[in-house]
Amino acid sequence: MSDPSADTRAVIDDLRQEGAQLDQLVAELGTEQWALDTPAPAWTVAHQIAHLAWTDRAALLAVTDADAFAGEVEKALASPEGFVDEGAAQGAVQPPARLLAEWRAGRAALEAALRAAPAGTRFPWYGPPMSAASMATGRLMETWAHGQDIADALGVERAPTDRLRHVVRIGVRTRDFAYVVRRRTPPADEFRVELTAPARELGQPGELWTYGPPDASQRVTGPALDFCLLVAQRAHRADLALRAEGADADQWLDIAQAFAGPPGNGRAPGGFRR
């Protein structure tokens, strides 16, 4: 049996590494590069980092002051379609050096708070309450997803890592949420998901990550990276090597989303290039 505390520490360690990898990508950017447009409409590289800094602050507040965080939820409810863009826009106008410093400080503060959280504690969030491990997993997913937007803007191809397993896990677990948020009834039966993990050595096949009953009639298969790009809505399924078997599984790949909030618009076909 695994140790929940050890599992939580491992996720937080991976969150730290994901943030450090993105930090390396933006640390030496010039002012013009911070102003580059990313695939997210009206969002520059600065908007992407500002959003991560803003969300880290919200997560820190949820972990350390639930009453104060409730006020942030009220603000979100008052402007459900605009509060995310507003937060990013406010941060993006700062000088890049200040924005980068704020993001770094927020990452460090959130990491410390998550490591210090008593085992079994659940924290409020914009969706269901989250454990420390779930909060760290969610932050990792966002860091990776917004890092993808930045990499695309810079024309950089990032090597996928085993940390994608956290994004995959969220994507699988949020299957029903993708239906509910669209006011649809989720399928009654579990799906089988079989994804090829990133290779650890050049020229070697990655291991197989599996979820759901082996005999399920509804199946999704393909590269783990492509599944992550899909559920984070960083690429259209037409540009990915994912395969669905069964009508329900096929429909899921059209609506999958691993993030909280209203349905995203996703990306247009042809917008993602390897």
C-alpha cells in the first residue's frame, strides 16, 4: 500500500520541476518576446505567466485562508466569463522582471504551504474541495498547459516527461465533468484508456499507462502527450494521434476538458504543428 504522504510529496516535487522547466524557458526572454502573441486569443507570453502567478496566489489563499478565498470565489461568480482574463491582463502590464519575480515568489510560497498542510486536509476551490495532492496536480496541469502556449509562441518544442502522468490522471478523472458542464448526461459505463508514455531513452518505446476496465467496449488509445494536449485544449483532436473505439468514447474526445470552469472553445483544426 502506498503512503499518501509520500504520494503528496512526490506530486509537489513534480510541480516544482514543472515550474522550474518553464522558468528556464522564460527567464532570459527579452521585452519583445514577452509581448509575443500565444495561441490563446489576446494573450501574450506575459499574460500566460501572469495567469499562473494569479492562480498560484488564489491557491495559496485557499490553502492558508479559506474565508478570504471565499471572497475570491464571489468575485469569480460575479464575472464568470471575464475574471480569468482580467487577472491575466492586470499582471501582464507589469515589467517582465517584476512579473517573473512575483511568479517565482508565489510558486515558492504555495509549495511551502502545500508541504506544511496536515495530512487529510481539503481546501476550497472554484470546483470541488481539493486535497494537497490534488491542488498540486491541478497547478502542475496548468503550468504545463500554459507552458505549452508559451513554447508554441516561441517556436520551441518541449520534450515530454513522466510528469504528464498527472495531467493524464486529471483528464481521465474529469470525463464526467466534461459532460456535466455542457449539461449532458455522462455515459454510465467506464472507458478503457491506454496511453503510451514518453520514452525515457531515445529510440525506446514508452511504457503503457492504463485506466479503466480492460474489457470496456469504449476505448481511447494513443500517445499520452496527445491526450494531454486534448484534455488541456491545447490542440484539436484532428491534429492528434488519438483513436476512439465506440460512439461514447468518440464523443468524449470532442468535449474533453481537464480544467474547472465553463467549456472552453478549444483550438481550431490545423493550429497545432509538431
